[in-house]
Amino acid sequence: MTDSFEPEIVAFCCHYCAYTAADMAGSKRISYPPNVKIIRVPCTGKVDAIHIMKALEKGADGVYVAGCLEGDCHFKTGNIRAAHRVRRVQALLEEIGVEPERVEMITMSAGMGERFAKTARDFTEKIRQLGPSPVKTAARDFRRRAVS
Amino acid sequence: MITAVRKPMEEIIACVEPYDRILLVGCNECVSVCSAGGRKEVALLASALHMHFMKQGKTMDIREITLERQCDPEYVEELVTSVDGSDAILSMACGCGVQTIAARYREKPVFPAVNTTFMGASERQGVWSERCQGCGDCVLGITGGICPIARCSKRLMNGPCGGSTKGKCEIDANVDCAWQLIWDRLKALGLERRIEDIMEAKDWRTSRDGGPRKIIREDLAS
């Protein structure tokens, strides 16, 4: 089952860095896994804990927030705030028995197309190793039981 | 404001586990300001509970409502239509809010989702410190605006004690000595001689010594 498992990943990408880096990866014809669904945000500081939680609750197997390199945030400290929120969500996930590794904070600059692609590949692989989200698996099994 | 912190998920889950329909109620006042039980925290807790119970193969019906103020019967009345459709109420307000709900909706079990902690002020983003213990007889006017009851570890009315070192309290090097703060403040105001005025033993009857307290304003409580 895990062999055929294709993780669904949500990436919240800052307009000023990671999103542009994704664009750069595209321009350079660097491929990255289609598992990663990008949501562009004006700054990672705009990403709230609830956005990450809702993504996981609605079926994402992993979520990462990709912001500017430390000290390079267009809005000064948005990426630092995002990193704090990611840590908070990780702690909450741990409390409810979901692997905190399913959520990560990543930083890069707008010119790092290669890094964007590598991050997408590495994170997809990490989630593939972790397996499907326990939330999604249990909910699906529950629905199957209810139908039969 | 009244400050609070969310209870551990394990404790919250144990409370609501036997039920299928939960009414999760936040409060827009103090707990919202200290990021413990406002609309955002309600959404976050609901999401965490959903995920936990989905993991167990259980669909939990969680209805989220955040009231303007949970410690006022007028606002708690707003729950009247939602309460019927729930098996239990989980409140993210301070203890006052939880008790107001419990008094109004006697037929429903009510659980607190936060631990009410203290009356405090915001030092900076994300940091709150205890500032008042509601002793009922404020002395801030003679202590330079620094409360020796809330901020001195020993609640000394005449300080500092021998445990004050370089402006810090002996219980923890990160805790300011309240009496050092009082001295510094009085000195800045040119009122340092006041430190030598002996304060008499405090009359604690205005505090909890007289049992649960009540304020009755005759002009309002008609």
C-alpha cells in the first residue's frame, strides 16, 4: 500500500522568495514532484496555525511553509513568526499523536530554483517514508466501514 | 486582563470523549487578548479535536461559537439555540465564563478547556505577567504603582527582605524584586523617604479571608 502511496503536500510559499523560486525552477526546466500543491501567500507571516491544521485535517499528508532566508523577509520578521507558528503546530500535532515531521518550515531566496525543487523532492520523499496521514487513513477506513 | 493557558490535549480529550456533539465556546474578552480562548484558539482546538477523533475512526460533531463575553448572562443567552443540539459544552473562557454557562445550562455538562491563571498585564507580544491579586484594598498609591502583593514572592508589605540580590528575587534570578522596583520608582519620584514608613499589618478581610466576594451597586442593581 505504502509503495503506491502518493503523498498530498501543501506548500505555503511566500510571494517574494519561495514562490518566485518555484517560478525560477520552472524557467530552468527543473522538475519537482507534482505532489506539492503551492499556495501563494504575500508573506509567510500571513500563514496562521489554523491554515496548516486545516490543510492536514482536510487530507494533506504533509505541509511546509517556505519563506525568505533569515534576515531577508520583505516584511522584516514574517518568516520568523511563521517559524514560531510551525513549531506551535508541531507541538499540537505531537499532543494528538500525529507525527510533527509532517509540518516543516523551510527558507530560501527567490533565486534558489534548484533549492525549491530539491526541497519539494526531499519533503515528498520524507512524507512518503512516513506514510499516509493517520487522520486521512482512519477517516477513509471509517467511511468504507460505514458504506459496507 | 484575566490570563489563561490551554489545558493539555490529553485532559481535554478525556473530558469530551464520551460525547458525540460538542459545543465549543470561546470568549472575545481577556482570553482572546492573551491568545488562549478567542475565535482563533477555538478554531485551532476544534481542528485538533477533529483530527484526533478522525484518527480513532470517530466523527465528532463540533460546533464553534465565540461569545462577546462569557461572564455575562446576556451574552451566554445566545447559546440557547445551539445548546440543544449538543451533548456537552467545552468552554475556552476563564473560570468565570465556564461558571456562567454552567449556571445557565444546568442540564448540560460543561468542561473547561483552559486553566485560568492570573490577573496580569502584557509585557510584550506573547508575554504576560501577574500584576494584581484583587486584594480589595489597593496600595499602589503608596508603593509607586508597583504591587507588593502580586509581585513580591512573599507578599511583604515592608520590604525588601534579605533574599533580594542585585534587584532580583531569591526564588529565581529572572524574577524582579518587587521592593527593589518600588524603591527605584519612589526614588525617581523623589519620594524615597516613604520607604521608611512602616505599613501596618494588612487587613485581609477585603481579600479572600471574608469568603467569596460580591459587589452590589444599589444604583444599578435595581
